[in-house]
Amino acid sequence: MFGFKIWKINGRSMAPVIPAGSFVLTSKWSQLFPVKEGQRIVIDHPVFGIIVKTVAVVDRNGFVWSKGENHESLPVEKLGPVSRSDILGRVMFVFRPEASLA
């Protein structure tokens, strides 16, 4: 509906920028614009499935190389490039989990 979708973040590869348990609001409309370094995107990765990553670089052939924000995340080289058609949307907003009241 309207090109928006909400995804739940299960892993820690994007922490602390996007903590585990967060939800991200994505938009497909953003696919009409160029993919740029630093944008956070949802990818249907051919090996790792649906993942949220940060764009590291768009190479001269138009392939998108991505990275996690956590030091435990897979390196850019291991994730490898994906085509623009593998991008499901751009992260527009992050809904972080509430801190527990202790």
C-alpha cells in the first residue's frame, strides 16, 4: 500500500544504529532516485536472504556494495555486490524498541 512496508530487525549487524528488535519503515518510491553511499536499504540478498544494510559504495557497473554497522557484521567483501533489482526499499524511519524499565 502506497509503496511503504515495515520490517522487523532480528539481528545485531546494524546495531547501534538500528538495534535488534527495532522496526524499520521502508519505501519503494525511493527506488526512483539514485542509490547513494550511506543510505540504509533492505536487500533481498541471493545468499543471506532479506537483510538491512548501509550502502558502502555503488560501483561503476551500478552494483551496490553494502555493510553492517556492527563490528560483528559480515564485511563488505563477504556480502558482495547486489543489483539494484535486489533492493526492496530504502529505510525511511527506525522505530527503536522501548528500553526496559528496571
